Amino acid sequence: MLEARAFEPEFLRKLDRLVLGIKRARTVRAGQRALGRIQGLGIEPENFKQYAPGDDLRFLDWNAFARFDELMLRTYRADRQVEVTALVDASASMGLPERDDKLGLALAIGASLAYIGMADNDAVRIGAFAMHRGAMKLDATPFHRRRESYLNFRPFVMSVKAGGETRLGAAVDQLLLQRRPAGTVVVISDFLVNEGDAADALKRLVAARHDVKVVHVMGEQESTAAYPSGLFRVRDVETGEVRETVLGPSTAAAIRRKVEKIAARMREICTTHAITYAQAFGAGNLESIMERELPRLGLVR
Amino acid sequence: MGLLNPQNFIYALSLALLILIYLRSRSRPTVEVSSLMLFDEAPAPVASVRHVRIDPLFWLEMATLTALTLAIAGLYVMRPRTPGHGRIHALVFDLGAGMSARDRSGTRLDQARRDAIEIINQAPPGDEFSVIAYALEADARHPQTANRADLRNALGDLVPMAVPARTAALQAALIRARGASEIDLFADRPPAAAILADAARVARLNFHQVGSGDSNLAIVSLDPGIPRSTQGRAVIRNFSARSHLCELAIDLGNSEQFHQTLMLAPREQVVVPFGPLKTGGVLHARILTPDAIDADNDRYAYAPSEQAAHVLVLSPDAAVRDDIARVLLAVNANFQIETADPAGYLARAGASGASAKPLELAVMHDCYVPAAGAASTLLIYPPEPAKNSPYASPIGIFVNGTLVSADIRSDAIGQAPAIESLTLGATRIVALPEWMDLIATASGPAHSSIPLAAIGRAAGGPVGVLAFDVRDHLLLAPDHLDALVLTVDLIKQLTAPRDILIVPTGADVSVPATATARVTQPDASVRTVTADKWGRVRIRPLQAGRYTVASGGQTIQVFANYYDAAESDLGAKPQAEAKAPAEKAAASNAQSAGEVQPLVFILIALALLAMTIESALLIGHAGRWGMRHV
């Protein structure tokens, strides 16, 4: 399984030089989303401001007062950690086609991003969601901050199995109910769901001031429609719906067009909401995705 | 090109099965996909696609099954015959009376002989031929040989017989020909399709139909009537599809009694009365008009003597004596009949010694009186030896019991009249001596076959036996005419002169002889026959006409009559079922110039090649798509 690759030392060594592309804001500007907007007792100077009654006199810059005869207050950036959540779609659709190992690819990407996130000692966790017996089941690991504890993710990652229906909206609802501070949420899914559901879920994450990143996962066979030719009955693994179709060159072309449409639509949604969108098509491309594709898109640096 | 075993082509049904399996499997495979959303824009399946679009695997399997089916069905091609290949041929000839029919170029047998000689001449030097003939039974006339001179001699010795060709004999002849690779059958009419098909399973069969004309007249029957009493009758039949002149002459001894020329309508049968004759003797009817078959243009009958003959009827039942006397008078009105109760006759005979009058015939019902001293004896319902009676047992005839009822069987032996199944009353179970010939049999409870009527020549004269009881006016009952016919037939045979026998051709005739006998046949050929331990010789007349058996200074004449409605009808159309194989066989004649080359090995090789290609495709398929999609 591909997810085991994310815990191989050789693979991890390649990730050592990468960091997550997180926007850590120093000021709060209207209309701009930022992390760490609260001033605090940090050690990194950020700016100066005019003294106002009530300000903490401990931050008065006496040198500036001596030079300019004005009471200036030195501000510091709050030294805050960012919570990073890799949210992996574990619905049944992620299990097919089997040879594509989409779920393995998604878990490997999620674990890799977690490892990268630990470079800044950010609090990182991995979650997996799918509908189970009519209810949303969102499982997540505890937050870990240091790379020494990275291997704690392994049991969880290796235990995730594909099954159930995809309900991105329900998963986001459950995540927001945890009332965690705004952080970075990386949603890794094939997004074979209703367009409205996906757009609405991402929108609500953004509204909760999370820095949202999307990794669109597809299998190689699935995206290229490399099926054997002939008359087949195809069954939706999530809904059970059956349809007869003739698999062949024309059908493959239609499927490829549909995949492109879905990807384009997701890109459009993400662009609209200033969400970073990245494609990860094909399990065989894990390393190139991590080393080249995600940095190119700014997901990691 | 053809099929050696066309019935095996039924294996082609496997192709239909393959198509069914394929169509069913095509509609079945289900592939689970992550989401049907991906197939939203896929074209909908078209109904015709499901049935027409067939993949290479299917065609390879079709090719494999087709090749195997054709191999099982024996597909062959004809190739030019290679010299010295050494094939075996069987030449089978019909020697029935129909083959003696004359056409413009001789008899039908002559034509068949010419065709056979042509086949022999065209055959490569290594080929061997055997000659088989059939009529009443099959006979191998010459064993398999490559000597052409011997074969021509054997063909030249073939002579048509005055008997109908039996189907069983044809089957036996074809069985004898089974060692051959090719059978050439020469006959004047096509046999049943099933017979040809059966023979064609083991060898290549070529049927040669010979003859075309249908002009034939025949004397169906000749009844001399009773001299000085009743008219005789001759029945003449025209088998031609056109009107035919018939010049008919009837001779009694050396004097012509009747001569007339008739015009017979197409396929007409007429009754020609003549007489009554003035005296008895051998009556000979002849058709003088030339026609196709000679054998049925002559017929003999014996007119009983007009002189009085004494007949004794013995029976413990007065009504039976009366019935038998009536039957005897009907057979010959000149009979002088004496009836008696056997007990009273014995007492009278004991008192007065031997009867003063020489008896022509003694008919004994439920009794046996050896002292009767008749020239011939008819035993009806012979008495049981266990019975405490004063009579001695009939010589050589043993009664083993009595059945309450018995059914006459239609498989009468010899030339007894055609008998339908008929239930009789009490019937004796008799054991016959070897010198008696069985005429009819019966079946009863726990007995499948018991003798019912028989005749033979003992030292004291001819003896006839009827096993059934004739009480209760059985002989005069209209529902038991067959019993009456059997009785009349036996009486006629017993009262016929000793030196004259009139029989149908093909019948076994037993003639008294001492040591050896010279038999002169109608064609004037002579052969010598040795008598058996019963002092008789058996001959089987296969030609119509007069046979003479001379032995010990005594000469017996045997007149053989031939008539068979089916064989004499030369214009009879072949049966519909027989026409097809005839045409098929004729078609095969055109191919007989070549040699059959089976394609079994080539077809099996093609099947193996197709299966190999299919296996390679399947392996590639499995490698590409996984085993689930194979």
C-alpha cells in the first residue's frame, strides 16, 4: 500500500527541505485572512505605533522617545503555533479502482504534509472522514508538534479503510464543531461529490478563517479511463446505482472529458475562495507530486 | 467435398451454445467504479451493439468449434485417384425377376453387367472387386480379387431368378459387402433410404438404377375349375401404363383348350373364364404376346381327375364328419365320401378285413386308424396318447398336450395362404417328425410358437396334420375362413397326383427319391442331388417352368409358378424416401472418379492453432486487465 511509503526514511529525507506554505499574518487587514493576528509577547519585533492611554508601558521604546520626543510603543508578533489538519476523504470511492490505490495516495500525501508541517513545530494532525451507517464519521489523530513523534501517525494511517459515502459538508460541520482555533486545513479528496456540497463545505471552512488547501486526488486508470472494452454494467460503489455502458475508445474519451470538467470546476471554486488547489493524479507520481507539483502550486515551499 | 458422417454434424449445435454463452456473458460483467458521475457523458449502449460486436476471442472459439465439428462429421475432399492404391470394391447385384425384364438393349441385368464391367475397366490395376448377388437371400458369387478375367466370368454367370428380391436379402448383401471401401449396387428400383444410409456409414455407396420400360403382362392366378363341372378362370394383369394386347393360350396336356387375344386397358386386371375342362391333368396357361418379363407369362395348375376317388372321413363327432364331407365335395365334386365313427369303423374293418375300395384320402379327426390304408392321410386334431383310447398314436407325430385356444400367426412358413391373426378353439401341441414341412404356426398361453399345419411324405404316402379342432362347425363359420383355407390347401396337396407337384418359385420342395436323383431344370440343365436319410431330395425352384426329378426309375414333375405383384410391376414409382438417396447416390457417382481424402488432421491442426492464439490473447488480457476481466 502506498501510505506505507510516507514512513520510509528515504522518502522522508526528501521532504526535510520542504515547509508548508502557511500565511502567518503580522497585522490584521480588512478583507485579508491571516494567521497569528493577535499581538502578543513574542520576541520578533513587528512595528511601532503611537502610544495611547491604556497601552502597556513595558513596550514603550525609550530610545525613540529620547530621539523623537514622542511616545512610541514597540509591537511584537505573537509567537503562536498554527494547527494543521490533513483531512483525508476515506469514502468508498477512494478505494476504486483498486489498482489506482487512491486512498493510499491520499493518506501518503496527508502524512507527508503532516511531516512537512512539523518542520515549524506546528501542531499537526491527520483526520479521515466518511459516512458510516448514515452518520458522518470523522476520525482524527491527536495533534503532534515535533518530528520525533511523526511515527505516531503510522497506526492511524495504516488503519484507514475506504468505505461509505462522501459527504464533505457533513465532515466540515463536524470539524467546525470542535471549535479549534483557525488553522490550516488541507482537504484531500477525489471530489466525486455534488459540486454544491464541495463548494459549500470549502466556503464554510474559509468563513471560519481557516487557511484551506485542496489536494485533488485521482487514480491513473480512473482519470485516463483505461478500462477493458466491451459491454459492461458499471455500478457506483457508493450509491449502488447500476448503469449499462459500452466501454471503449469513445467512452474513455467521454470519461476523460468529465474528469477534466470536475478538475476545472474544483479549480474554479478554489480560485473564487482564494484556496490553494493542487492536483495529484496517479499513485505512481507521489514523489514528483510532493517534490515538484505541490511546491509549484505554493502548497509547500 | 462432402461429409462422411453427416449425422455427426449435429455437433454444430455447440456453436449455437457458444453464441448463447457468449451473449449471456456479454450482458453480465459488472464493473464497480468510484462514481457513475464519470460516465455521465458516456454514450448510451445501442441494442445492436450487444449482438453484433463480437470480439476476437469469440471468433477464435467459433473457428475451433467449427473445425472440430467438421472433423467429427468427416469432411473430405475428392482428389484424383492414385494408381495402385489398392481399394476394395463390392459389386452387388439384384437378381430378382425384375432384372430379367427386357429393354431395347437386352435385360436389365445385362445393362447392370455392362456398367459393372465399365467400372472394373476404369479402376486402377491394384483395386480389388467382389461380386455379391441377392434375391431371396444374399450370395457371394465371387470373393475379392484383382483378376479381371475371373470377375468378368463371375459377372457373366449371373442369371436373374424368377423370384422377388427381398429387402432382407439386400440388407444381408450389403452386410457382406462391408469390408469394401466402395459399394456399387445395381438394381432396377431404389431400395429404402434407411438401408442405403446404413450401408453408407461404413463404405461409400454408389447406387446404379437400371431399366426403364414398364411393358409387362402377368398371369396372376389360374384356377382349373372342376372337370365337367365348373369353369376355370385365369386372371391376367396389365402392369403397363398403356393398353396392351394379350394373346392367351391354355393347354391341358398337349391339347389346346383355350386361345384368345385380349385388349387390356392400362393397369387393368381381367378374369378370363374357360372350360369347364373335360378331363383332369396339368393345365398350362401362356401369354404369347412378347413383354418384359417371361417368368410371369406361364402358369401351371392341376385339374383334378374327373374319375371318382374314394375318401374316408373318420370322426367321433357326426357334425364334424358332415362338415368335412362338405369341404371335400367343394374341393372335388367327384369324390365319393364315406363317413364313419372310428370305433364302428374299426369293428367293421376287423370283421370284413381290409376295405374293398382303395382309398384316395383318409381324413381322421380326433382319432388315428392305421388300418384305413389310404394313399394319403389328413390328421385333424390328432388324439393325445395319454388318452385311454383304442387308437394307436400317429406314426412319428407326438401330441404333448392341448391348448384351450390358440391364435394363428401370420408368419406362415412356405407358401401357405396369407393368414391373419385368428383365434381358434382347442389346439393340440404336436411335435412333428423331421420329414414334415411346417405350413403354419400358432401361439397360445405359455407357447410362443406351436405347429398348426404341416405336410410330409412318409413311406406309406403323404401325411398332413391340422392341430386345431374343427368341432362346432369351425370350418363352415364365416369368421374362421383362414382355418378353412388351410384345410382346403392341405386336402389339395394330399390329393394331388404323386408324380406332379405345382409350387411357387422359391419354395422348398421335398421329392421322394432313392439314393440320388437327376434334376432337370427348365433351361434343360441337369444336376444330380443326393437323397437324405428320409429318402427324399429337396430342391428349390428359382426359375419358372417345369423341373423333372428322376430317381429309381420314377419321374416326378415339379411345376414352378412365378408371380409377384411388386416385382412384376416395372412401372412402379420409387418411394419418395428412396428417391433422395437415389439422387444423392447418382450425384456421388460423378465424384466416384476421385478418391476420398479426409481432412480430419488439417481441421484438428486448425483448431489447435486457434486455441493457441486464443490462449495467447487471454494471457495478454490477464496481464493487462487482471484476472477479473478474463
